[in-house]
Amino acid sequence: MTASSPYETTVSAAEAKLGFHVQTLDGYAAAKTPVTMPDGRTQSVVFHPPVTAINGKSGAHNTGAVALYYSVSGDRIEIVEQMDPNGSGPLDVTIKQFDQPVPGLTKAAVETLGGDQYLVFRSPSDGAIVAIEWKTPEGVIVRINCSQPLNTDAVVSLIQHLH
């Protein structure tokens, strides 16, 4: 894989590199940043440079990604945003169905929440959301990863507070 290492930055610097508006939880009182990571580092905004090649083959054109870290009600939330290299249009999703149930496997499905469609990843144990992904009309793929599974209402609230 050919890429430089991710590095801490600011939202405005990430926007300048990425060429699109980065949605944040700024102004949402329940969201705190920076976040202390499991290894003790603190992180807030991390820019991930574009991957230009994988195993010597050119990668799809991309502008990189930004990861925003928040603590919301004690849970660590990561919001990753990147331009879809396929451009505008719907998010292209392929969900593999297994012949037999796979214990412990996160379940993925396209679901309608609050009137919009999302790719939702649910915990196999309790059905709570561990990640959710969607594509904005501008062609930006947004993914929220939760350190602990959250209920649907909590995740919908996070999405509603993004701006």
C-alpha cells in the first residue's frame, strides 16, 4: 500500500485537502472532543492521505479521508468522511448472505431510519448499531463507528446533529 501516514489536523485544513465541507458535531452539547484513545493518545481530527497504490497496482482516485473523534455520553464515536471515488449517485452496496449463520458476525442491512436509507451494521448479540454509513447528495460517504453498540434513537440523534 502506498500512502503517507495519517496525521492530526484541523477541520478547516482537512476541508482544504479534501475539497468538501466536513460535517461535525460542533454545537452538540453531548459531544466532547478530543477523545482519549485506548492507547492513551488523544485525538480529535485526523487526516488520512489518499492511498495511491495497493500491491503495486494503482488505486481508485480518492482525495483521502478525515476521521473525527468524539465522546458522546461516555461512548467513543468515530466519524469518517471521504469523497466517493465513483462520484455522485447512490451508495453502491453489496451485502454477502451466508448459507449458515456465522456466530458473532455483525449484521449489515440497508435500513430506513428517519425517512432516509442507511447501511446499518448491527451487533449480533443485541441488535444495537455498531456502525452506520450513507452517502450525501454531494457524493461524500459518511460512516459513524461506535466503540459500544448504540440504540437506533441515539444514532439517529447523532446524524441529526451533524452539520
